[in-house]
Amino acid sequence: MWPKPLLHTLESMIQARNLTKFYGRTRAIDDLSFTVEPGRVTGFLGPNGSGKSTAMRCILGLDTPTSGTATVLGQDYRDLRFPLHTVGALLDASDVLGSRTAAYHLAFLAASNGIPRSRVDEVLERVGLADVAGMRVKGFSLGMRQRLGVAAALLGDPAVLILDEPVNGLDTEGIRWIRQTLRAMADEGRTVLLSSHMMSETELVADHLLVISRGTIVADEPTVDFVARNAEPRVRVRGAELNRLAALLGDHLEIRGDTGTVRGVTSREVWRLAATHDIALDELTPVTASVEEVFTRLVSGRHTFQDSATLQESA
């Protein structure tokens, strides 16, 4: 049996230091420095072409940085003798030979990394593909291919997981399963880096966020801090005297019937203003912004770089 992953023993599992990548004369990522810690799910967010894929490819040794370093457990990915024991990755679920069966595909990967054949059956069961283990991949739906990709990522019982859009093509049950799996892996002390365009799912599972735009990191902080720091204050108010409150707040208050939304003013400030002017309110509730709202506001209007595949073609 291969050694178990080194959990709870390293201060950081993934590190990027001054990571820069050019394709020709075009800069895809610019001097990125970040650390992905164990024991939590880190969401990696950014608009299309922002540099997420390039950064992940550099971490996994698929692209060579122009300058800077990207390491896993303090090593370059290419120096890992049996990488699947250390890092499980899913970047493209379609990158599997369609003529292979699910079991054969995983058995091939297992043999290349010294993983017992019995592990193939374990992960197929875990991802819900045991009943189609002998089916050729070309007959798989997108959701089934995603599950097979996750199975490959889990094959070596790795300390680090790097997943790009793992819920694409999955139904509600599959999305919930991915969420629970990632949460369980992080709770075991593993490092999980999750890239996804499904902001609502990322918000549910991610403890920490890395946000990239124009090839640079624009946020690196806990999810709750990201929302609190970047969200515009918003308060829901209800009552019969909202017109009086509107006279004081002006454009900050939008009224619909007996309910209004105050923007750009904190709930404490609204309460003090109403109390000072003896305005009765039946409700005064702070409204918490979503990660998607804050993300959209933060990156809105920013120019984004082309994706790495397009850049490689033009280089």
C-alpha cells in the first residue's frame, strides 16, 4: 500500500511565487504570489481569460512559467516521482480516450503510479460509476465523464486536489455529492483548490477565495471577509412612513409599496436616522450580498486576457 498523504504537517501545500507567464509577447499571468493552505477549500475565481487556467497549468507542470515558481509540498510537480499520490487534478473531463472503459482508464493510471488495482474499484464505487465500469467512455454523458475525472483525481488518495469546473454536466444530486466530497477532503486536512463559474456553489463550499483579473490577484482572503470588504451596504426596511425616510436618504432609498431597499448606508446609520426623526419602522434588516454579486462588482469593466489555449495558438 502506498503511503498516506501528509496531512496537518505542512504549513502550505501549494505556493506560487512571482509566477509570470508570457505566450509570445502577451502576458497571461503577471507576478502571481499566493498560498493555498491545507484544511480548507480555496475557491479560485476569475472571468474567462483572466489567467486561472494558466496558473493551474503552471502548478501542474503542464506549462513552464516564464519566471517565478509554483510548487506543491515544496516541490516542482515535475519532480514528483509518483504525482498521483500527492496531487489529484481534474482540468478537462473530456481528455480521455473514448475507446477505453472507465475501469481500464483508471487501471492504466494506477499502474503508472504504483497504485494497487483494488483502488480502482474503490474510487469507481465512490463516484457512483461502479455499474458502468466496463462501459466505453465514448458512451458516457458529460456528467459521467466528470465523475470519472474526479475518480482519477482521487485515485492516489492525494493530499492535494486541484479541480477545474468539476460540477459541469452534473445533476443536482451530483453537485451535492461534489460539495460534500470536497468538504470532507478539506476536513481531513487536505488542500483543495476549486475553480468554478458556479458562484453559488463556490460560496457554499469555499472557506477562502483567490480572485484573479487581468492576470493578477485582486483578492486573497476568507470568503466572509471578501463579501464584507467589497459589498455595498444594503438594508431592507418596511413601514408606513418610508416617504419621510426617503426625504432624508434621497437616492439611497428605493421604495416599492411598504418595503424599501437602502443602498450605501449601514443598518446602524439607518436606525439612528429613523430614531432621530421619530420615524417608525416595522422592519430593518441588513441584506448580505452573495459572492457572485461582489465578484461581478469587483471585476466589472476590467479588461481580461485571452485564455491560454488561444494565446498558445497565436504565439
